[in-house]
Amino acid sequence: MDGGEAAAPAHELLLMRATGIYCWPKPTMGRTIFGAHTGALLLTNQRLVFMSSGGTDAWSKMAWGALGLGPDAVANATMAVDLGRTLVGWIGSRFGERELGRPIGIGSAARLADGSVCVPLTELSDYRFVRRRFSTFLSIACAAPGGGRPLAFSFSTNVALPGGEQWETAIRAAREALLTDPA
């Protein structure tokens, strides 16, 4: 979805970023990762962007299980992968925050990969951080290009949205700044 935008806005600043995020094309987080795309969620002072890196790894996990690499082998591999991801996530969170507040060049929405979402903040009709029993996610809604049925998306890891309620707060502040001073 391109939200009718052709190019990156001038003076676009990165406000928030989360990687390893799933995007479901509906207002609530899915119970599974089937049908979701994985990628990075970015909030700038102009727009909310989900940069898809493709589908999910759900099918490959099922294939490994079918090859006889059952629960023990898969669990051990998952633990090693999770440990690596945790370490990389910690390093990224310690040193990657230096990007926040700096100019960013995302490019045009037309060049984003399939499954990506790019919505100018002023076009969001609804946005909210949702806390469910065992999960948290960001839910957004916006008008469809061409005036079709409104679009809705939800974003999270398979359990919780990194940054939690800060996403809703940051979106609200950025929207208010845009609506107050659109120049």
C-alpha cells in the first residue's frame, strides 16, 4: 500500500524502529504467523512504514519437522537461534538507538517490497496500542487508495510489540505536530 505517496517527504526523521515484526492485514494480531509478513516497523515524523522482508518462516519450520528433525532438534536449534537473536537485539538496542531523531531516507512507497505498508500519519483514521491477555500489538486503520474499503493492519512480534505503548504516544505526538504545522 502506498497511501498515495510518491516519494519520501523532505526532512523525514526516524522516531521509532522495531525489527523482527510481523504484519497482519487485519486490525487484530493473528493467532498464527501464517498470512503475515515479517520485517521492520518504522515511525518517522511523517509516516508509519512497515518494510517487509518477505513472508514468514512458518513453512520452513514445518518442513524441518517433516524431515524428522522433531521437537528436540528443532527446540535446540530454536534456542540457539533465539540466543543469537537476543544478543543481536541487545546490541542493536544499545547501539542502534543513535539513529533515532536523525534524517532517514526510506524511498518511495512504490519501491517497497510486497507486503510493505506505508501510511502518511495524517491519513491514519485509527491507531492504538492493544494489550490482550498474552500479547500486545499496534493496530492501525486508514483509507484505501482510490476510496475503497478501509484498510487495517496490526504489528507485533509473535508475542509483544517492542516499545509497547510508546508507539501510540509517538504517533499521536507526530500527528499533532503535522496537523498543527503541516509545512
